[in-house]
Amino acid sequence: MFGYSGKVLHIDLTERKTWVEEKTEDWYKLWIGGVSMASRLCWENIKPGCDAYSPENPVCIANGVFAGTPVPVGGKYGLASKSPMTGFIGDSLSGSWFSIALKRAGWDAVVIHGASESWVNVFIDDQRVEFRDATKLLGLGTFETEEAIREALADDQVRSATIGPAGEKMVRYANVTNDGRQAGRTGHGSVWGSKKLKAVSVRGTHGIQVADPKTLNELSFNITKEAQGPHTSKYRILGTSTNVLNLNKLGLLPTRNYQEGVFEGVETISGEFLHEHNKVKTIACAQCPIACEQMSMVKAGPWTGAMTGIEYECLFANSSNLGIDDINTAIKLIHIADSSGMDAMSMGITISWAMETFEKGIFKKEDFKCEKFPEGFELTFGNSEAAVATAEMIRDREGIGKLLGEGTRIASLTIDEQRGSETYKWAMHSKGLEPAGYEARGLKTFSLGSAVGTRGPCHNRTAAYDPDIQGEVDRFSVDEKRGMLAKDTEEYAAVYDTLPLCKFIRRCFTGKADRAGAWPTIVKLINATTGWDLKYEDIDPIGERAHTIKKAFNIREGWKRSDDTLPYRWMHDPMTKGPSAGHFTSEEELEYMKDTYYEAKGWTKEGLIPKSKLIELGMPDVAEQIGV
Amino acid sequence: MTTTTSKFKNIECDPDLCIGCQICEYVCSYTKTGEYNTYRSRIRTVRVDEVLITAMACRTCDNAPCVTACPQDALSQDPATGIIHINAQKCDACAWCVEACDFGAISINPESRLAEICDQCEDQEDGPQCVLWCPKEALKLTTPEQEAQKARREALKSIKNEVLPKIPLKETTC
């Protein structure tokens, strides 16, 4: 078997023992890698109904089929656990060296069970596993942790996935970070924190062989060169932050906790402004010829020197959505999140909820008492100093930061219960996860895609905003096509998340990103790597299967139709300004679109999966457990 | 002590352009071994913080210290190209050359028990494969003197706008 070792490494932190599970070629053909394989391993290894912070919730790491080869943007791995944010599947992706080291160490996947009594750094040294004491690493930031491990092991080719101080203190939306990249969103960092797992380090020294290196090299060379052209210029030059101005023009830039979709201070937080004033250098994940990471630095004021990679989603959440028009503040906030290992989107949106709660008089100045501000401070929209102080309190879990570190859902439920308020009306989350930076009230297909997302509302797992923005459909109304569009876009994304390949390469195969443009090359890449004989028509089921196993996981955890919903604001408050003014997604519209979606998926009206569908996709064991 | 020279070509990396993708390492190891393994690459990407990244390979030093250090006389330097050649019969993997190199450009292959160093792909028709593949054109096969010449010209060009308005432009007749 090429492309795989055939082996999954199991590690038990409680007993400090390991074992190897061998998987068949047929199993790999179903689950391929990345998000799909990680979610499948989660299905196989979790105790259903367990608490996300219990030892029964495993950490499932699944490598990519192309990791360690020259296939552009193929150096990625999937990470899945039950999410403490949503109680459903938490599946993330991260790029760079970690996946490549793991591949060379000879493991297709790693499942980490149990919980350690003391802080531990698991070191996978090719075939050997060592449980290293991590006490000395506590309190170190993400990058510092990696460097300290490399120094201790005296090998700069050791790659680590780590948690920072936020994960140690179990900020609910803490991330896992490797090589400066994050496996973000659903709170993996706090799951690792609950296991006292500070880092997983890997040294892999073996070479990687593929079935047909000549073909693989030829295809990879051409894609690498194509990736220097117009198909990726958006990502290479300005990065995704170029969305700031574009979305503002459409009235879709979340502003002041998603109250509006246009921001008056947009010029000084744009990708163009960032490029001119703060950009230091563009860097890439390992194995990526595009390089989208815009390393940016604060060059003046109290936070001079703070530097991190800036992309659109983290940027909107920490600028327009806080009413902040100062790019330096945004960089500082994102730097706090990245260096301490927490999700900059969830952090920014939780702060914006707190700002609105303050402005509506429910939070008072004294709620924000801390060591730095013994009298507290006024957390108003646009107040940079207060925003930074709040982010630091979240990171340190100091004062009100402890509650805000639980995310928007828990924070608003707690405050409403304590104070009899109705902050849930502006708590921006669905299934407990804060949404992406696209105002879904002006994007009806995307509002459906967000509501039905298996890990919550997410721009990465569905590109349902695409038909809305491209004008393929009327973005302000609903019709019977939306269900099929939501299915098509989420399953298209799932193919990339499973291989995994970064979606930024999608136009570099033939110039066209649709299935007809991308799948033929992807088939050749898989076959040249593995020696399989996949056909064009085998690709779509890879995405559908990946999406279905996540949905099946959720059903087993108690998902019901009413969980596919949107934040209250998106369903009740029309925007008042800009090109999307007057619009929101009513309950009637959403329920209608959900009907069209469940039908397109071949599911029941209640959103459950028929046994026949699961058997057709090659998972009879899943059909047995949750099929109807 | 290292003595680089301006006369031999070597693989140069521009750290401003290098994005740290390591594609050079995959291609190098494949070209030399048929496998993708950055441990077997003769060019190595180095990253010391978030933005300080470059790739390094043999600098073809004058009076190469690795050659001097070898107790077995297994290393020799091609007088025309500066490339270091390794005599597989003599090399016993003692790693003195590795220690002698200030640029970390030599490694020992634990399987073949031989020293490995960049040979600029002298057996490849289209030259160094890393240069061919580098997506950002950060890698070049060049000499330090050629780079210095280029730097001088670039420096002058960069002050063009300051200099030109002060020079009265003459009408050209040719």
C-alpha cells in the first residue's frame, strides 16, 4: 500500500501505554484522511454521550494522503474530538510540518485516550512513544513551547502540536497550534487541557514512497507553477483580508456585534491598509507554493512589536465587529489569541457580545475589575484599550474573563440567569459556536449552510455564500434550489478537507474550481500517490461520506432538527444600513430551506439518515446504530 | 574557519523571497534517493522565528574546510566548479566534515554510511532541481560576485528618483 502505512497509533494517557491498530486498504478507501478519517476515528473510539472534558473523549489526529510529498498544499492533518463548544463533532484542520513529520514516522493516524495525572508532552519518535514531563513547558506560548521542545530534544526537525496558556486554563475555545498554524474553532485546546496534554511532538525520519512518482512530480510541478499566477493572487498579495472592503460594499461586513453589515471605519482595517502599513513578510505552510500568511506587526503605539499572521476571519472579529477602526489594536488582539492559543474568532465575538451587553447597561464598569484596572473599565464599542484588557483577562481567566472564556452561549445564558436580562438576543452563536464573518442575513443560501453546519456555522465547511455573492441566486430571497446548493457546497468543501488539500489551490488545476475543473486532477493525484484506480465519479462520495459521518456522530450525541438554527439576531432583527438593509432570515424561510436541504441530502424530514443511505455510503455499522 | 569565495557558483537563497515551504527539500531528496525525505535533502530550510526563514546548501568555499578536515581524504573539491565530491570507497561516516562546515551543509546518511552534500545536480540536464521548482524564485545558482554586482545595480536604481531630477536632461540626438 502506497500513501499509507496501514497503522493507527493508540496512546492511553491514563495508563501510559500504547498499542497499534492495523487498518485495511478498504477502510482507507472509504475514509481517505484529514477531517473524514479523524471524524470516523472519533465515531469508533468515543463513548457516546460522554462529557467533552472527560477522559472518554479521544483526541483523533488523522494525516493527509499527500503529506510529505511535493503535492502542493497537501501538508495538512485533521483533528477531531467531541467539541466542548457545541457538544457535537469538533473537526479541525491545520497545515504545515506536523503532518509531514507524522507521515515520516509511519503513522496514518493517532488516537489519544484517557487523561494524564500530570502535565505531559507525548513524543512520537518514529515507532517509539515517550511520555515526557511537561511541567517546565507550562505557561509558555505556542511558538515558545515548540522551540523549547526542539531545544530539549536537540533536534530542529521535531514538530509539535501544542496548547498555550489559554488551553492550559481551559478557555473553552482554546486552539491547538503547530508551526504557527491553528487547528481552530471548536475548542480542541481545552480538550487537551482537560487531559493535561501540553503537546504532541513528532520526529519522523523515514522516506515517503509513492506509487508513481514520475506522474506525481509532473502534476505537482505544473500546479506549483500555476499557483504563482492570477488564480491565487488574492491569497498571495493581500491575503483573505482583501474581503474587508469587498464585503463592506455588499453590506455584509459584521459590525458592532453583527448589528450592521457596513462599517464607517473600514478603510483603516482593510487588507490594503494592512499591506501598506503593517505587513512584514508572507510565509507559507510546509509544502505550500502559494504562501497566504501575511505576517503583520504593530509598528507604533503601546503594542509596538506585536506580530502575527492576519487573515480575514480573525480580522473582522477583532476590528469592525468591535467597532474598532485601528489596525494596530486588531493585530494586538489577534496576537494575544494566537500566542496564548485561543480562537481569535470566538474571542472577538464573545468580546463584541460583552460590549453590546455593556452598552445596554447590563454589564457595569465594576464587572471589569482586574489587577490592571482595580476600578474596572467601560467596555464600549470602539474602545481599544478596554478590548485588549478584556482579551488579556480571558487569556488569564481573571475576573469576568473566566466567564467570557466560556464563549458566547454559556456567557449569555449565565448572565441572563443571574440578572434576568435577555442578552441571548444578541449572543451570536449557533450550536454554541460563534459564526463566520459573513452577514448571513444578506446571504440566504449561506444562512442555510450556517444553520445546518455539523460543527456550527462555519465558512470553511460550507461555501454556500458563493452562489449568493456570485449572483447565481438572489441572495435576499429563498427558493427550492437552496437545499441542493447547501449540499453541493458543503460536500465540495468536504473533499478538500478530507484529502486534505487547502482550498486556495482549487483554481490551479485547470483554471476552473468546479467539480469538472478540479476532480480530474485530484483523481490523478490520488492514484499516483496510492496506486489505486479511482475514477472521476469516486470523488463526490468521498465528500458526502465525510460529511455524513460527522452528521451521524451528531445524531448519536442527540442532535435534533431544532439544533439546525441561527443566532436569534439573524432571525429577528433586520439590518438598517447599507445594501443589505431590511433583510433577515425568518423562521419560516429557514424551516423551508431546511426541508429542501434534508430532501437534497436524501434524509428524512426530521433530518435523520435512512439506513439505506448509510449502507450505500459504505457504513453498515453506522446504519445499525443511528440509521432509520 | 570558513573561507567563501567569489569564484564558484553555489545555491543561494534570498531570505526576503523564501516562504519556508520546503519544496526544495522534497525535490532534492527525491532526485537523490527516489523518496521524499527532508532528512536526506542536501538543501535545508531553516526557520528561527516567525519570519526569519531561508534555505541553505553547500557554499563551495575556497579551500573548503570539510576537505581539509576529512581524515580519510575522502572529500575533494572540483577545481573548475568548486563542487565537493565524496569518495564512497574512502568515506567512513566519521562526520568530521559535518562538524567542519559552518553552514550545516553536510549530513551523514545513516543507511549508506556516507557523507552527503549538494552537487548542484551536475548530472541533471536541466540543472539544480531545487532552483527549477522553487515557487518564489528565491533560489538561484550563482556566485557571490554576481550577487554583489546585482546588489550594486539595485542600490543605484533605488535612488534613481532622487538623482534624476538633479541631472539636467540633455536632448539626445542618437
